[in-house]
Amino acid sequence: MHWKDEKGYSLLEALTTLVFSGFLMLSLSDFLVFQSNFWISQNLIAATQQQVGNAMKILTNDIQAIGFNNSGADLTLARSSSFAFKFDRDGNGSSDTITYNRDTSMKENPKLIRERQTTTVVGKKSTQVSSEQTLAEHVTLLTFRYFDHQGTEFTDLPLNGSDRAQVKLIKVELSTQIILPSGLKKEFLLESSIRLRN
């Protein structure tokens, strides 16, 4: 028998190939895990940005409705962390009260809540229906600042009735925070200055 003439792999060559393949598979799996975490992170960021943007848009539209064309809208609560207003959409005596606040009952996930309470009057009978809508989750900051027509800020909160009637501009700060799969925290802060229409 001539061992030197036979072609094939030696045991050392086979083991070297296996070790090299193992390292290659390990680095490929690390890359795939990284890509998966990156994709999840980007989706979380995009969803949070969209959620916060939509919340601010709804909030802006509601604030702009206060005092619009004699709708009977009236600012009924003005605090640094919440506000409410009441309005009669069609002038028939029925009214809606919209309240915005930060719900901290779940400490790990505070939410921006929009509560709507509708009072319908038919003859001498009135009925109330309430609904609650979560506009944003993981809210770390929600502040309202109130200004008069000259740009002077009201600092003595909550505002009394005569001060609430003088409010012409509301500045809103809304901040949310998410935790990415990597463990990093990402915060989103939106600020808006909203002028009341009347």
C-alpha cells in the first residue's frame, strides 16, 4: 500500500475546516442578530414618532377649536399637567367636555389620555356618555403653559375663570421614551405653540 499516492483529506485538514466553518457561522449569526435588533429598533422609533406626532396633531386641533366662531367653547381647566374645555358644537344645548392629562396609574407606562364627555339634552332630560382615548404611551413629560394676547405667561396655576378667558396661546411639551432592544433609552420631545382662533 502506498499512502502517499492516495488523494483525500487528512484528519487535521477536516478539523481545520470544521473550526473555520464554526467561526464563520458564529460571526454570521451575530450579524443576523444585530440586523434583527436594528430592524426592531427602527420600527419602534418610527412607530413612536408617528404616535407622538398624531397625538400632537389631535391636541392642536382641539386647542384651536376653543373659541372658534362662537361655538361656545370655553376653557374649563388650565393646569400645568392637564387642561379641559367645553363646547357646544351645534348650539342645541348639548355639550362636549374634552380633557387632556397624563395618566400615571401604570408607572412603567404613563399615557397621554384624551377623555371626552358628551352631555346630550333632549327636552328637560340630559344624558352623559364618556369615552377615553390613549393618544401616546410611555409619556415622560406633558406640560401646558398659558399666555395672554400680549405674550405674558400665566404662572399662577391652576387658572381661575377670568384668567382662563384671557388665554390666547397655549404651549405644549410632550415627551415620550422607549427602550430599544440594545437597552438604550430613546426620548422624543415635541413642542408646539398653539394660538386659539378667537
